[in-house]
Amino acid sequence: MAAAVVGAAGAGYSQKELSCKKKDEFEDILEERWQSSDIQFAMKCYTPAIYKGLSPCKPGTLKTIVLKSEQVQYVIKQLSKETGESSDIIQEEAMEILEEMGHSLRLGAIRFFAFTLSKVFKKLFQRVCVNEEGIQRLTQVIQEHPVVFLPSHRSYTDFLLLSYIMFTYDLPVPVIASGTDFLGMKMVNGLLRMSGAFFMRRTFHGNKLYWAVFAEYVKTILRKGYAPVEFFVEGTRSRTSKTLTPKFGLLSIVMDPFFKREVFDTYLVPISISYDRILEESLYAYELLGVPKPKESTSGLLKARRVLSENFGSIHVYFGQPVSVRTLASGRINRSQYNLMPRHISQRPSKDLQEFVKDIAYRMELIQIENMVLNPGALVAAILLQNLPGMDYDVLVEKTLWLRGLTLSFGGFLDWPGNLSASKVVRSTLTLHSNLMNLVDGHVVLLGGWKEESRLTEELVFQWAVSVLMCASYRNQVVNVFVRPALVAISSEMAQSSKKEDIYRVFIFLREIFSNEFIFLPGSALKDFEEGCFLLTKCEAVQITAHEIIVTERENSMVSFLSTMFKPFTEGYQIICRYLSNDMTQAFTEKQFSSGVQNFVSQLLVTGATQCYEALSRDMQNNALSTFVRLGVVKKIQLANGFTFCADKEAVNKTADKLGSRIPSEQRLISRL
Amino acid sequence: MASGTSSQLAQRRLRIISGHVQPPQTPEALSLHPCRAPTAAGSIPKRRQEVLKWNGWGYNDSKFIFNKKGQAEFTGKRYQLGGMVLPALREWMEKTFGASLEHRTTSQASLNVVPPAIINEGFLHDLKASGISYSFDTEDRVFRAHGHCLNEIFALREGLFRRIPDLVVWPNCHDDTLKIVELACKHNVCIIPFGGGTSVCNALECPEDEKRTIVSLDTSQMNRILWIDEKNLTAHIEAGIIGQDLERQLGESGYCTGHEPDSMEFSTVGGWVATRASGMKKNIYGNIEDLVVHIKMVTPCGVIEKSCLSPRMSTGPDIHHFILGSEGTLGVVTEVTIKIRPVPEYQKYGSVVFPNFEQGVACLREVAKQRCAPASIRLMDNAQFQFGHALKPQVSSIFISFLDSLKKFYITKFKGFDANQLCVATLLFEGDREKVLQHEKQVYDIAAKFGGLAAGEDNGQRGYMLTFVIAYLRDLGMEYYVIGESFETSVPWDRVLDLCRNVKERITRECKEKGVQFPPFTTCRVAQTYDTGACVYFYFAFNYRGLSDSVHVYEQIEFAAREEILANGGSLSHHHGVGKLRKQWLRESISDVGIGMLRSVKNYVDPNNIFGNRNLL
Ligand SMILES: Cc1cc2nc3c(=O)[nH]c(=O)nc-3n(C[C@H](O)[C@H](O)[C@H](O)COP(=O)(O)OP(=O)(O)OC[C@H]3O[C@@H](n4cnc5c(N)ncnc54)[C@H](O)[C@@H]3O)c2cc1C
């Protein structure tokens, strides 16, 4: 391995692969909405381009087809055999599931949404920008093949927005797999159904019938080319604005018809939706801190009307290049694996297939990330977080400009108003986030009741944490752009050696530890390392020789900026390790773990032993736990009523040590811990 | 059209196929010493070049041409289509392939540049002494250097062969064959059995790096029916007899085998056995493996055969199945005892039009399920249906095109049918008159359930005709930059539609990717039905103007199509065989152990690889 590193990284990362690919132009679809009648828009002639092999059918017929399908019938018969229940009763159950799940696409509802959303979007957002070339590509592929939309998921707005865009461009409205937590919202629920959403229970592990009905429903829609299918690879809304690690279940369902050659091909369309400001921003922060999520009830949504008076900036939607599953699969999976069993009997997917699905899921997310429009706010947030509680305005402007350069050279897709001065850009960002940041007397501060360390209470810690997490969520929009070079930089600090092999070893460790936090393509550590090295060399932060990586004096500040940007993660995980090592002598449940960490961290914060507010985040805690389980640092034990965990002290300490083996500035912290 | 009596019908069908009725043969059937008995004068002479094209399909006198007026015409008198003008064909070619009469390619006049013969003097000496007929003539050698794959015909027309047989021998009988094989073993020369030369899997192609003398063992002179057993309904025949001669000669005694592969004008009994051939009427008569009762094969380690003519045996694995499909790698099949049936009293063609291919397949599936398939039932897709129109002759009372004769139905019955969707099933019923009529009704009733409407006998008959002329059509295409081929597979019922759609789509896409300028012509038919699945037959052709290496492109696309078939749960081959064309997939098709079994049989039977055509393994 080491030899490979030296050889490959020595040659440098291929320039071509990273030279910022040309991105499409955007078009603001609200512009026309400002100029012409929304009613007319909603009532326009809507004749979307359709799949050439479409066999038209009504939503009701669709349900019957699914119910009568060999797949579902087979499972019904099997269940009846297993449980002794009559198959009629199970059949009825299946019908109920279909009713609960089934969408009922209606043009009327779509028009209603088109009208209402026009109004709402105009109130909330300045612009809704769409890359029209992406739409053109989509228009073509929709007619040729079954299509699956894979948008990023940051907000409930996502799927309303996408359907709205489809309507605007005269494209078929997708059928959406979305969480059943909407079912509580009576009115909205009905409308959503009619606009194409169908519902999936969050957890249906072990419910064979549900799985069968659901899978068949999705596949039937694809096979018939009835409508594009849309779902979120991330599984749920990311509360942190960081891309969540992908889920594989739905992805393998939508690819299944191709694997079984029931369709010639299926196209996946990664879609990146980025918001200058996310509607749910504060809600997410509370959730991350463990305040129970308010159940989405209709009245809750109505209260959200308050929100309507605020400004949420722009939305950018980038439709990526549609990707052919057939092309992706070519040569990678054993093509005859479905030959020996009837296709309606579901088989455990083979290993190569599982690997494939996993790989594709990650690739799709990486494309989402690559095409995600970044805004100045993310840069401001990233800088401000390194200068809490606040900083000089002019310095902020200067640094933002500097970070802009860095972001661009790392391949970030930045939406930077060309006609404005940097100062103006920062200022308008501050205005947009005025609930979070404030400019007073040439000084920018994060709002949220910052108090001097001595007088901290848990309550104040909590208050401040809300602001920090909100701010962090904007910084998080850019972390995946920086993560590779940053991990190389951090590795070179931690390795306390300039030997490439040593640094690579640490890099692998960090990449492994943080693979739940950031998106890395499985099995491509070396490539990630090379990319990181290449980017650092490109901006002259390091020099790479055949065997060494040396941080150049001149750009030392960049390296430390990068490593500080990721400090909340390195430090957060370290703290969690400490907690496991000190406090967790016995087996514990996930709940005990979170609340334990939470207490532990807030104590540290109260006493000023750390500034790592992000360690309070449930998201980080959960990621850390599952990482530790994956690495064998913590054992997960299945009990009758759930799981318990048990930490391997030695391994925990080792991990903590590795994470803590830093240069002097960090040693201070460790001694204080 | 009124149907005649069955013997008339049988005759007529033969005429349709070849129209080439020979004067009745003197029966040699009962000669006790077949070697000394004069061989029957078969339809194809020893010097094949006298009647057959050297660089294309079929008889010299039969081909498609464009006449002075630029209209397509079929020459010769052998086929019903002979001498007729086909006005729609040109436009079809222009439209379908973007072909043009201006852009022609011409075949070289002859293939004289051949590798020099490698002669094993010892073998030649002993061969001469044996008195067995042989030849070094270049034409004779070239004629036996190939089958009818596209690359082979292309090489004849504008290329060359790197390796051809060095010598052709014509054994007169089993004993001659024994002698030849014995000499071959003695002198270590390579033998490639040659039957009718209709192989479509490069099975006859000589391995380029074969350094030994390659002897093409032409079986054509072993072409007698040795006896007919009317009590047990079997006939014992020599393996070199070609299909048309066999059926005609049996017909003279009131019998038939019923084995009618589309190549039956030229292919031989030995070839059928060696490739596991399948005949059009297998629903009644069975495929070749169902038909043979006894096989005699000469191998390097002796003769293999069973000791009785029993209808079925439980004596371990059936040794016939080592022979069937051995593709000339183990030995020469010299004699075969085959089932015969009385010539059916009555034959009737038929056809059904379906609104679309899906419905048609569903109907065939149901027919198979009820096990009431007629002698033949084939479903052509829409493209093939349209192609039928292109072969409409100018003046003929019988040859009204599909479309024309459908037109009158069209207005009345087919209103709901889309001319770009509908497809046709062709049917052939056989048996005694009453049963045929009953059977016919049963099938049409099933068809009706799938929206199928009876569309007359003529259409059915013409459908079968198409199969024979299509082989000639390729030669015409090649004159105008159009190359093509057929290929086939078998697949479980539930995957038929997916397979057909995906394979066609794959071809279209591959062509585009490979820079083929005009969309290719792809069409398929469900050619055979079984209890559990069907045989699907594809035609595929494209205009190669603008491509630098057309045959290579063609091969890449054919490769992709086969990959697609395998990915769709189709078999490597239903009846064309493996040869060298599909060798690369055999291992995955039959597993490592399977290959090992075949290899160990080969190693035992032919350790020195005398039968060195290198098919299969
Ligand atoms: C237009 C056309 C239509 C066709 N239609 C059909 C069809 O309907 N059904 C079908 O099954 N096939 C069909 N084929 C394929 C071909 O006709 C068959 O494979 C046929 O069985 C080959 O017989 P042949 O006598 O021509 O053998 P050849 O082509 O001469 O040889 C084929 C292989 O068998 C070996 N062989 C030949 N004779 C002997 C023998 N006596 N002993 C041992 N090995 C021998 C040869 O070495 C070679 O490997 C068609 C081909 C064409 C060109």
C-alpha cells in the first residue's frame, strides 16, 4: 500500500479530473411569476413529455395491478402458509397498505399547488434558480427511459419545489416516496397525495407484506413509465446541512427492474437543491440538541405562517447529468444472477449487487455535492465559527474573499454575485441571516447570548449552542468541498512526520473515523488522499516530493484554517471517546449514551474546558457511536428488547490518543480535559 | 385457398422450398454392401460449384438482382418467387437502410489467393492406395472452408482465408470413413467433417494455426437410405444425405421424417445430429434428438453405437448425447436410424393477426400451455410483418402482399389495429383432415381471446416462404453496403417480451455508438414454442457505409446482442450451435464442471485432436 501511495501521489492527482468542470447557467423561474398571472400559470396547458413506452393507467388501476402482481400474490401466499391466516385477509391488508401508500395524482391538485406555491415562493424567496440545460437533458431522457429523481434533502420544501419546477417546465410530476410522518397532517396529506406523493412507513423492518407491496408499487410505476419516481438517497432531511450517508433500500428497489431486465435501462438524476437560508433552520438546531421534534401537525404548519414574513434568499436547483444504470452496471455485476429463479420471487441480493448499489448510492451523493451551489453565507459562517463570539467586520470581509478563492480552487460551485463588492456581498449575507448574526460598530457577532466563561450555566450553554449549531449548519454546506485537503492537512499535523506514508496512514484513520460525517466513496481512500494532496499543492499550501509532504511556511495559515474548520469533529469525537472511557464502565443503551454524552459535554462547556459546542449534537453522537461500532471500538449486542452497547476501553483510549496526537496548541486542551 | 390432399401438399411444400424436383431415384435401399453400391445422385453434385454460389447463399441461378429498370427481381425457376419483380423491395431497402442503388460494392471475381496446401505425403500415399476419392482443387477446398456466417461470406467476397482445408475427401460409406479416420490417426492429420456447409457458427472455419494437413471429410457421397422398417417406423440412412433428398425419397414410399430445418435444401442428417438441429415442425415430429433412434459414429478410438434399436433405455447417461451437438469434434457420424411417419393426409396453412406483439406472445404461451400447438406456429413482430410487404411481387394472383390482402380486413375488422403495432402469427396444421379442422378451430378460438383475428391461409404460406428467400436477400444487401445475420436463442416464457425488446434496443444503441450512420433493422419472431419457453429468432442488418472495419463492427454488435440475451435469461443457442463463434460463453453456460466433462470425453475419444476444428471447447 505504502509503495502505491508514494508512486501514485508522487505523480500528482490528475489535473483533468479536478479542473472545475463547466457548470450550466441558471434561470430564475420566479422572474416570470412576478410578471404574469399566477392563475393563468396554474391553468396553463399542461402536456408533459412522457415516456415512449408508457402504458397509461389510472392510479386506481395501478393499485390493482400491484395487488394482482405475481410478486405480491406470492408473498401473500407465503405469509398465509407461515401464519395460517387466510390469504383473503392478508390480501385485504395488502389493499389497506396500498390505500395508505398509494398516490392519486390529480391535475387539479397540481394546479392548486402551482398556484399556491407561486404565491408562497414569491413571498419567501428572492429567486428560484434552475439550470435549464439540466431540464433539457431531463426532457430527453424522460421520453427514453424510466427516470429516478434523487434530490438532496434539506427541507420539506424540496419535493414541493421539484414538482413545481416540473410543472413549470411541462415535465411529468414525479411520484414521491416520502416519510409517513405527514399522515398526521390531514388536509395537507390529501393534497400531497394528489400532487403525487406516496407514503412509506419509516420503519417496516420485518414487515414482509409492507415491503413487498411497497417495492412492487415503486417498480410497477417504473416499469410502466407511469411517472418519474423521486426519493431521497439520504433517507431523511439532513438537520446539519451535511449530506447524510446514503440509504440503500429504495435505490436497490428502483434498480431492480433493470437488474432483472424488465426494463432496458433506468436513469438516475442526481439533483442538488441548495438554500441560502433553510426554513427549518432553528427547528433543526433544537432537534439536534435533543428537544423532541414537534410532530408535524397541520396547525403547526399554519403557525409557520410567521415564517412567511421573513426573507429566505435564493434557492438553486441543479439537475445533474442523468446517469444510466446500465452503463454503471456494465461489467460490474454478474448478469445472469437472476436467471435461475422466477423473477417475482424476491431473492437476497448477491454480494456484488449489494456492493454495486452501495457504490452507486455514494456516487450519487458525491455528484449532488459537486453540483450543490454554495453561497457566501456558508463562507461567512465558516469564518465566523472560527472567531466566536465575533470579529471585526473588515477582517471578516477580507477573509471571506480569501475563502472564496480557496473554495473556487477546490472546485466548489459558488454563487457569488459578480457585480457586487465583497463588502456588499458580506453585508447582504448578514442581512439575510439577521436572526443569527449582527453587525454592530464594525463588529460582527453571532447572536445567542454569549456570556463570559465564568458565569456560564447549563441553560446559557444550551442557548448559545442553538446559535452555534445553526451557524455550523451553514458552514456544513461547504465541508464536503474541503474535507479531503483538510484531512491531509490534519494528518500531516498529527503524523508529526513529513513522510508521505505516515501521513497517509493517519489519513486513512481519519477518513475511517469520519466516514459517517462526510461522504467518501467506499474503497477509494487512496484517491481521496491524492485529491487532497493535489488540491493542497495546487494552492501551494504544501510541497510534495517523492516521499514527503511539507507544509510551506507561506501558506501555514491556510493549513491551520482547514484544520480548525474540522476541529469540531476531531475534538468532538475525542470528547466522546473520553466519555466512553471515563463514564461508561457498563453496557449502555443508545439513549443512555446520548444523554450521557450530552451531560458530559455540557459540564465541560460550563467549566470552559472545551468550546466544542457541536459535541452536543445528536447527529455527531449517533455518527460517532455507529462509527465506533463499525470499527469494533464499541460492541453492539442484540437483546430481546433492542440493542445495548459496550465499550472496549483499550480501543477507545487508543482512538482518543490517535485523535489527540496533535501539535502543541492542542496539547493544552488535552491536559485541561 | 382450398387445401389439397396431403401428398399433393407435401409435394407442394417441397416445391416451395426448392422447386427442384429431381427425377425419381433408383432405389438402392436394399444393397447389402453400401460401399460398392453406386451412390445416389443427390440434388447437390460432388462439385458443388456446378450448382451452388461460391460466394453467397444457395443456387447459382437463384438470386435477387435489380433489373435495368431498377426494380428488384428474383431470378431462376427453382422458387415460386422465381422470375418475379418485387417493386416494393427497393424502396424498403432505401428506407430501412438508407441504401442506394448508386452505392455498390462488388465481390471479387474469384478467390484464388489461398494458402498453399500442406500435404502429408504418407497420408496421401495411403489414401491413394485406399481408392477413396479426393481432391486438391482450390475451388473444392475453398468451398469447404466456410459456413454461412457473415464474416465468412464477407471474406469470400472481398477478403481471403488464412487457412483452408488442404485436401477434400469423399468417403462413399461408413467403411471408407473408418479407413480415412484410421489413416488420419496414423499420420496425425486433422479431419473436419463437412455436411451441407450451412453452419452459422464458424464451425467449419479452419483453425488458423493448424500446422497439420487439414482434411475436409465431405459426407455428401454417403447419401443413401439403407433400409426402411415399416413395422417399427424407422429408416436407416447414411449421414450425408441432405434434407430435401431425404424427404423426397422417403415421400416416394409414403413416409417422412418431418424434420424440416429452414436449411433443409442443403443441410445433412449428419450435420443435424452434430449441431442438435431443430426443424420447423418439431411440435409434431420432435427435434433431432427426439428423432434419432440409433447413431453410428467413427471416432479415433473406434466406432461408437448402441447395440439395439430400442425406443428408450436406462443404461446410464445416454451416449447419444455425447454425439448430438458434438459439432465434429469427436468423430464422423456415418449412419443414423431415424423415426419416420406416414406422410400426413392433409396440411393447412393459416395466419392470425394480433393487435400487438405482447398479445401475440400471450396467445402462443396459452397455446403451449394447452399443448395444442400446430405443426408449426410462429409469431413475427411488426417489422417482419412490414418486411413481408416489401417482398410483394408485381403480378401474381397468389402473391398478394400481406398488407394488400389484409387491407380488406383492415377496413372491416381491424379498425382498432395500428399498422405499426400489429403482428402476425403463421400456422401450419398437419394430420388427418378432420382433426386438422378441429385443431384449427381450437387454435383460432384461443387466438380470439387475445384479440387475434384469422387472416387467411395465403398469408400463412407466404410467411413460411419468407424464411427461405431471406437467406438470399443477404447477398443482395451485401451488394449495397448492407450486412446482416440472424441469431437465435431460447428463453422461459415470462422473459420472452423483455428479451425481445432489450435485444433490439441494445442493437440499436450499439450501432449508434459504433458510428453506424443509419438505424439498424432489427426484427424477431417467436419461432418455436415449448412447455416452458420459446425459441426466439432475430434478424439484424445495417448499412455499413462510412465504417472502416464493417465486419469488426458487426461482430462487436453481435457480441453485445449475445451478452444481452444471456443477461435476459436466454440460452447461448437453441439450434445454431456453439462452433467457434460462441465458444467464449460456453463455460458460463454449462459451468466449469460441465466443461471438464466435455473435455474429458474429448481427451478420451480423441487424444491427438484429429477432429481438430476446435469447436465448443
Ligand atoms: C439459411 C439457413 C437456415 C437455417 N435454418 C436452420 C434451422 O431451421 N434449424 C437448424 O437447426 N439449423 C438451421 N441452420 C443451421 C444449419 O443448417 C444447421 O446447423 C445444420 O444442422 C448444419 O448441417 P450441415 O449438414 O450443413 O452441416 P455443416 O454446416 O457442414 O457442419 C456443421 C457442423 O457439424 C459438423 N458435421 C457435419 N456433418 C457431420 C457428420 N456427419 N459427423 C460429424 N460432424 C459433422 C461439422 O464439422 C460442423 O462442425 C440454418 C442455416 C442457414 C444458413
